[in-house]
Amino acid sequence: MAINTIKPVASQPRANVPRYVEPEPAPTPEPAPAPPTEPAPRAPNAAKAPRPAAPRNSWSVFSLLERLTRMDGLFREGLPVRYLPHVLFVMLLILIYIGNTHYATRMNRSIQRLKMEAEDLRADYTTLKSDYMEASKQSEVARKVAAYGLVESSSPPFRIEVPAGRLDEAALDLVPVLTADSLAARTLRDSLRRAGPVGPFDSLSIEVGAPPVPIGTDATGEPATPEPTTPRRR
């Protein structure tokens, strides 16, 4: 192999020379947008066979109303002012009817309430009248029997219990029993208190009935004599 062969230099030596500047690549132009493609026109549909028109019913509520009122002829020349008084009169009648209905309803409610109050007052009057009649009848009866010494007792009733067999006088003395004198005094006091005038109310004469006869005395006030009892024959 020859020694004098030229070997490639690994790197170029540096030298004070201008460097070669590579030119920048030119920008590629943007692709122009494709023009919009128009859709292909569709083929016209085949002409459909005309359907036979169904017979329409000419009668309806509005058609009947139109025939009766003839509104087209009424408003042909504009608003009919000549009918305005009649319309206002009909509206006034409607307002009067509505107000009368409300007034009748309110009056009916007040009448029902007054009926209930009248029933309550009638019941109270009947009760008070019966009480007054009962009291007046009792007073009339008491006034008529006062001459006979019969008065309404103001003391409560009492009961005397007698043991079966015989009376134990020792036990009977311990019981507070009313005596004839106490009964007579109480009867006299009740007679003087409850007796009223026998004559008319305008008279000034007052007659006091006699008290009842005490127990154990006769009509004259003397002790009553026991009647002789006849022994029963066996």
C-alpha cells in the first residue's frame, strides 16, 4: 500500500472567510378551496292522480249563527252607532240582574240566621212561661189553702226509725226527736210567714190562717183523751 496517498481531512480548517448562507425555502402556497358542488337536480316526481274531493258539510253552528244574525250586513258600513243605546240598555239589565241575585242571596242568609235566633228565643220564652205558670199556680194554691192552716213546709222532712220488737226508752231518749211543742211552734211560724191575703190584692184586710192542731191535742188545745180500745176476740 502506498504511503503517499491523500487522506480525507476530518474537518475544514477555520478561516476568516464569509460563510455560505443557504436561502430559506419558499413558502408553499395554500391550496385554493374547492368550489361548492351544487346538488344534482332531482327528477320531478311523477304527477299524482288527483283525489276526488270529499263532499263537505256546509252546516255548522257558526254558519247558522251567521244566517240568523247577518253580521256582515250589520258591519258593512262600519260600527253601527244607532244600536248603541239598545246595547247599553241590555248591559244595564244584566248588571241589575247580577246585583239583584247577590242581594237575594245575602238576604236569604240573613233570614235563615234570624229564623235560628227566633227559634232560640221561642224556646227560652216557652221555658220561662212554664216556670212562671208553675210558680203562679203554686202561689194560688198556697193562698187558697192558707185559710185552712195548710202551708208549704220550709223545713226538710225527717224520718223516725223504730227498731223491730220493742222500743228502748233509754236509747230513744238519746235520739233528737221533734216533740209536739216544737212541731206546733214551727207550724205556727210557717203559717205566719207563708200565709197571704185571701181577698183581692187591693184590700187592706189580711187574714192569717189558723195553725194546724198540734199532735196530742184536740181542736180546743186540750190534751186529747185516748179512745178506749176493745180487745179482739180470738
